[in-house]
Amino acid sequence: MMKALLAPAAVLVLWSLIVMAWLAIARFTAVREVPKDRFKELPSVGGRGQDLERILPARAAWASHNYTHLMEQPTLFYATIGILALAGDESSASIALAWGYTLVRIAHSAWQILINTIPVRFGLFLMASVCLIALAIR
């Protein structure tokens, strides 16, 4: 049963890697469409991926923004799942909350990368946060 609690965390890790690939594809695709003289606006040394946001269309950065989000709050989720697993929590409530968090975060990612309207994104973030808070209280 312990594996049932760890499975949602493993799925979210895999989803994060998919989003990482998605952001690379989005950036490379967008870079090919930018006139080459625009690259002169970028730092010649010490540049970062986010520097590209100045010259790429906004939509090209949405996957990158979401990948960053997947490296933020979900770290608390992973720690919470680890603590619950070490404590021996095998409850169906914790498993349901963990899957709820994971599935809502995946929906949040898809929404942010494809459509990116803030009211829906915020609602999804809030729903995932409620799942995480409930897990943390458990």
C-alpha cells in the first residue's frame, strides 16, 4: 500500500520532465522564427534561458514559466509525501489527496502552457494548494 502513496509523487516527477522537454521544444521552435539580428540584444556571456523572453513571443515562455512553478510548490508536496510514507500513512484519504494534488498540477501545467488565462490558472493552483495543505495537516 505504501507504493500507492508514492505513486502520485513519481507521476509528478515524470510530468515535470515532460514539461522540461516541452519548454525546450517551445524555445527551439520559437528561436528559429526570430530574425537573427534580434539575438544581438542578448548578453554575450552569462546569459540564461529567461533572457530569451525579451526576443521570443510571450507564448514561447509559458512552458518555461510552468516548469519553474513545478520546481517550487511541488517540492513541499514531495517532502510531505516522504514524511507521510515514513510515518506509515497508508490511508485512502492521503492517497486520494496526493492523486488530487498531482492531477490538478498536471491540469494547471496544461492550462498554463496552452491557454494561460489567469483566473482558471489561479483556481487550479488554489485547488492543488488545498490538497497540499490537507496532506500537510495529516
